[in-house]
Amino acid sequence: MKKIIYALVLPLVVVSGLVFANDEVKDEPLKKTTSKPLTATEKEAALKRWEATPDGIKYKEWKASAEGRKVFDASEKVRADIKDYSDMDAVITSLSLPPNSSLGFGLMVKINNEDYILSFGTEKTFVNFLTFNGEFKQLYNLKINDRIIIRSHSVSHAPKYSYPIISGDYVKYDGKVIYERAPRKGGC
């Protein structure tokens, strides 16, 4: 009988010791590290260090190549519309992104005779008891050659892709808004 009592009391003592030890650690003041913004010279130095890495060298080579120049030229054609957040007329050319893409959900579109990736990112789904709603639900109904109006806050590029990447923030089809990115919380 004593062995059973010891077997029950011993784990209780060990667990309570761990709880008290963990509590003491929590009471210690946390040291927060606040990073101040980099100065222009620090940013420039960091960029120079990155450009010397193998990835930086590859990027510079791609940027100077014919394919890289083509992507940058296409980016410049929509830069004014992106800056002003104005409407851009687009025609859907493909309902999927290039193979091995890691941009989430997106479409291929043509704007002013240039091809672009229209990326929406990963989908946040909302599950209800009776329905399954995704934020891209209405975008799935689009077809090739549909004319849409898009607005975006950014255009980017990556050596992995042969096209500029437009972030899909607003899509209008047939006079109706079918997608609008929710504004970020706690920020601009």
C-alpha cells in the first residue's frame, strides 16, 4: 500500500516543482529588443552585401538578361496605374499560374498586349455549418477571354517567373465587384 501512495505522490511532487519553476521564469522581466530603422547608408551596405551573395549575383544577371529586361519593361507600363490605384482593363488568358508557382491562387491576364500574373495569394476559407465560402469563390467562375477591370497597389517581379506579378486587390466583372481585398488591420 505504501508503494502505491509513493507512486502517486512522487509524480505530484515532480509536476508541482515544474509548475513553480516555470512560474519563476515567467516573473523575470522580458527584455525586448527594439530595432531602429536602418539609415540610408546601412541599407546601401546591406544591399551591397546581398549583391555579393550567389542569389544576388544570379538576380543581377537575370535583371540584365533579355528576359529580365522584358519583365521590367512590362512592369513600367502599368506602374502609373498602380501608383494611382486606377482601373486597368485586362483579358484573362489562363486560369492557372505557370508550373511550379508558389504564389497561391492567381490568373494570367493580358493588359495592353503584355502578359502578367495576377496573384491573389493563399485563400482564407470560412467554414459554416451549412456553407463553405472562400474569399475567391466568385473568381473561380471566370473563364478565358473574360474582360475584367483590376486595381492593384503593387507590381513585383522574380527571376523564377517570366512575367511581372500584379497583386490582385480589386476585380470587377460585368459591372459588379467580384473581389476586393480586405484592408489590413492595424496598419495603413
